[in-house]
Amino acid sequence: MPVFEPVIGLEIHSQLKTATKMFCSCPITPGAEPNTHICEVCTGQPGALPRLNARAVELAVRAGLALGAQVSEISVFARKNYFYPDLPNGFQNSQLDPPICRGGGLDLPDYGRHIRLNRIHLEDDAGKCLHDEQRGQTLVDLNRAGAPLIEIVTEPDFRSAGEVMDFLKKLHAILVQLEVTAGRLEEGEFRCDVNVSLRPRGAEALGRRSEIKNLNSFRHVGQAIEYEIVRQGGLLERGEKIEQETRLFDPARQETRTLRGKEEAHDYRYFPQPDLPPVLVPPALLARIKAEMPPLPEAVMAELLSLGLTAEQATLLLERRGALEYFKAALTFLDDPKRLATLMVELLLPAAQKENIPPLDCACGPEVLAALARLLAEEALGRRAAYDLFPELFARGGDPEALARDRGVFQISETGALEALARELIAAHPEEARRYREGQDKLLSFFVGRLMRQSRGAANPKLAGEILARLLKT
């Protein structure tokens, strides 16, 4: 039996971070009541004419530049014809030839592979079908209809699910960092279709492929690919034919199932969109977009590491949506990046994720976290006390200093008070004190720990250790 290798390509749809839709002035409003942000254009009313969103063009160009693509000075829209209840025009406004960007790619150093891009093109999104199984009906919400998208099409350069997930995470980080997209996977703002085929290892010809539609979770992408590789491999080993089809992934069963036969480009009957003029990106506009480009994630990572953050901290700030903006805001209140990053990674980000709140929407704003960090830096608060105060600060915000005063947890740094606690502790543990004086230096941590518990975490641990070491020698 031949040994098969998977061949995988992606079509990634990313919603652009614009205030309004692609061809009208309706706002982009995830989570709004159904059909409350629609107009004649995005609902396909007769005689309504589209007008291109200039910001969407700029963001598509920004994505192309970041990915090393060639930006087309002239590109055009076409009508991509298909019929579905959430597509009110009966066609999608999309780009076929030429698209706004061609080529480009991303390196995957962990796999020693370069993934080539075929194209990036602009298009508008469809609405959303809401299925009510209890009532046996499907309702259509057109709030998303007309939302601006870029579709990023790769060459079939992937050979494993791991490569695909690594690529998608890297691409997502780039597009979010460049503010091309908000990238909220749960809102469908970054989703992909995966094309999977198998061929005998070493062969050049591509096998018959299956397309898995609308995956908006990195984990589900990996699971769907793994399942499809096994499914197709089983068919080939049994000498059965693989149908070229479109499939859906069922997360509950972790399997794919048939949706419909796979369409080709000619099935969509593309023809030029007569209501939209060519998209122009003249050299002056291209130069301005290049000049306004935010730094890429690699540059931001290098900057964070230069501030003393660990690689793990820097990665979390980059990957967690809104974390980097919160961190930068906190730095304006306190120039202590390492301490702020530690508090964010250990306290704020886990709490915000648990409550599903963007960091900047927390009651514990950047100024509150910076104030808590300052109390730690000044040794007015011990670590235990600060961490004990955080849940209330996260829930209500407020002034950490006032809260610490109300709770009576300010750190004891007064020498006389600490000496009294230390003498009492040494007197209560004469055997341990004797062994310390005989050379068992590790017992100092025993005394420091007991003193910290006795003071309910309020003692200054460094000063307490110095006092204990001095008194134990006398």
C-alpha cells in the first residue's frame, strides 16, 4: 500500500476593522438586535447602488504589505453568483482577477517551511441564518450582510494540522496587531475554509480534495484536519473514490460530514460588477499606507523583551486581545514594566478571561493596577496582601491605597515592631534556633515563614530576614 501525505490549503476570511460596512454607511455592530443595522444597499433593494469604503481598501493593502504581497495598482470587483437565504443580492461582491494583492507568504520556523500566499482579495460578507430547531424554522439576520472582508488564499503548502494552526495563530496576531481586524473568533471575524487532499508520498499531482467550511477555532481547525486525513486515508486504502465536496465540522462528535458538492469558480458565473468602478491604489496612497503601518508583532515582541519581560509574558500580552493596549496604558501611570506585566499575567488577564471581559473594560483599569504595583514597588504592601486585595479591585475598582488602609494590611517595615515579633518567635522555637547557630542556615527560611504567617503577610520579608539573621546569631 502506498504511504499517503496530506496536502492542505486555506481560504481565510477576516472581517476588516472599519466603522461601517463595505458598500454603505450602516455600522458594524456585533451582538446587536437582528436586522437593526441594515439599509437599501446591504439588503439588496432594487436600484440601490453600492459605494466602496475607502478604509477597507487601506486595511487590505496594509495586510498585503505585512505579508509581503504585491499590491495591485488597479483591481476590480465581480459578481459571484450563488443563492442562499442570507445573501440578499443573489450574488456576492468579490474580486476575481485582478485582486487587490498577489503573492506573499509567511515563514513557519518551527517546521522549516515557507507558506506561499496566492492572493488577497476584498469582498463583502453574507448575513447569518439562525436555526430554531424547536420551532422548525430558520430566520435571517442581515446585520452582518455587507460587512467588509479580506479573503487570504494560500497555496497548498501545508502538510500537517500543526503547521496550519501555527500559521493561523501567526497570521491572526499580525492582522490584530496591525488593526486590520479585531479578530474576535467567537464573532466570526477570523474564520477559514480548509482544503484537504491526500496523495502518494513523493507524487507531484494533487489528489481530490474536500473543503471544510467556516471554522472559527484554532482547535477545531486542527481536529477537522486530523479527522479528514484519517477519513480520506481509509477510503484510499479500501480502494474507494474520494468525492470532491464541501463538508462541515461537528465539534461535538469531532468529525466532518457532507454538506454539498464542491463548487468550482465557473459554477459561480463571475462577471464584472457594473455598479463598482475599479479600485485604484496609486503610488502616493501606497506610500502613505506604508508610512502609517503599525509595527509588526516581531518588532513589538522585541520591544517587550527589551523592557525586561519574559518571553511567556510578552507572548500573552500579544496574543490576548486588548492586553497590549492595557499594558501600554498602565505604563503611562507607572514606569515599571516588569512588575506591571507580572500583575497582568498572574491576576488581571485570568480574571478578565474568566468573566469574558476585554481588559480595558475591567473596573480595575490601568491606573488602578499601576497604583497597586506602586505600593508593591515601595514595599508598602507585601505580595500576599496585594494579591488578596486584587479580587475586590477587579470587581469594583477604586484606590488600592485606601483599600489597604481600610483592611489594615500595609506592610510592617518598622524595625522595632519586627524585632519584637522576631524575638518572640525565636523564644518559641529554641531547638530550631540552636540548629541554625550550629550551621543549618536553611532554617532561616523557617523563621521568616513563621514570622510572615504571624504578621498575616504584613511584614516586610526582606527586612524580617535581616533582623532574624542578626538576632539568631546573638
